[in-house]
Amino acid sequence: MIPSVSVIMPVYGRFNLLKHAVESVLAQTCPVSEIILIDDGSIDETPQVLPRYIAEKPAWRERVRYFYQENQGQSVAFNNGIARANSWVSMEAMISGFPGSLSGSSARSRNTSISAASALPTPGS
């Protein structure tokens, strides 16, 4: 059985780095059913640019969901993403550049979904 994989990424600005992180998740050898981006109150162009970018990219449009919240911190953003995901197992790891990292984790998981937190910086970090 192929697991349903939900990836949760708290986001604060840095649209260009975020594009690479999402592309890395989409390139995983274990299929990802959804990527949930929780914007924690970005004050740059991310809230305006990201929804348009998602709409323009077919692979993103099918699996990437974007939500904005007022700045409340990475933990609140991550919990907000968990609330929107189907089911999950936490995997606190930077997954960029490791195409098989979700595959190995899903094989060891007893649950049907995995979420991964990105290592993108949040305010004050």
C-alpha cells in the first residue's frame, strides 16, 4: 500500500527558497499527496506572489495548498498545518536535496501519512 503523504511547511518570506523546497518535495521518490504551506505572516511579497505561482504551475496546483495567518510563530503555523492535513507522523528534517528521504520514513511508519517540517527560517531566527 502506498501511503498518503502530507508535507507541512511553515513559511515566512523567502519565496525563492520556498520554490526550491517545494520542488524538492515534489521530486521525492515516495509520492506526496499534498503540500500544506502555512504562511506565518510574511511581510515581503510572498503573500501576493505565492498564490499566483501555485495557480500557474500544474504540478503545484494539484498538490500545494497555501494558507496565510497573522504572525504567531513556527509552532502555531505547524499546528495549523497539522489541523488541515489528513493524518500525520512528524518528521523534523530538512528534506531539500534528499529525493528518497520520505520513502524510507514511510516504510517505517505505522500511520498512513507523513508530514515534514521544512527548515525555512521564521521571524527572529
